[in-house]
Amino acid sequence: MITGDESWFYLRQIGSKARNSSWVAPGQNARTVVRRDRFEPKHMYSVFFKTSGLVYIDVMEKGEAITAQNYKVNCLDPIFEEMRKQRPKSGMKNMKFHHDNARPHVSGVVKTHLEEAGAIIIRHPPYSPDLAPSDFWLST
């Protein structure tokens, strides 16, 4: 089974210890710095993995949008190629593939491409973002 999702990763510059320090009264906790700058650089990564580890990571170029065609060419085709290397006789045949219900993922182009490769598409229940393993696995 292969699962994947896209996530924004902020390239936060961690300040020096002196910059993040604050004066507090005895018995009080120091402030937590959690606010990020509005213009802080970020990148979108598409990460795909299975139980044995990572299968493929794609970094979106600045200004590039995720469309069905982009998803097919930049994510699915490299995954299929990797699976052909790992499973030379069967490739994507009977490989279960899970992703959420984002528009590019459920388009006809992507569904047809997965079906033609022999993958079994695992349906993602609507309004269930908590079922995407990458939302938990990537944050740890």
C-alpha cells in the first residue's frame, strides 16, 4: 500500500538563544515563540510512502500549482517507475494506493492513470482529514 499527501513546510530561521529569551518573574513560564512571519519562505512537498519507508518526494517549484496533470506527471509517474524497480514483475499491479479527496487526486485523469497501471484505489471518506497517515507521520 502506498499513501501520500502534500504539506507546506516553512523554512523557519531559528533565532539565537539571546533573541528568543525573555524576562519572566519567578514561578512563571517563559513565552513560547510560535508566530511565523507573513513572508517566511515555504515549500510544498508531496510525500509518498509505504510501510517499508519513503517511496518518493516531490518539491513544488515556486508559483507552480497542483493540477491533475502536474500530479500525474510529477508524482504518479515517478512512483510507478520506482515500483517497477522494486517489483520488476508486477510493478503497480494490485498495489493499493491511498490519497485524500483533493481535487487533483480525484480527477478523471488521475483515476484513469492509476487504473491503467493496475493500482487499486482506496477511497478516502469525505470530510475525514484525520485518516491521512501523512498528516501524523510527517509531523513527528
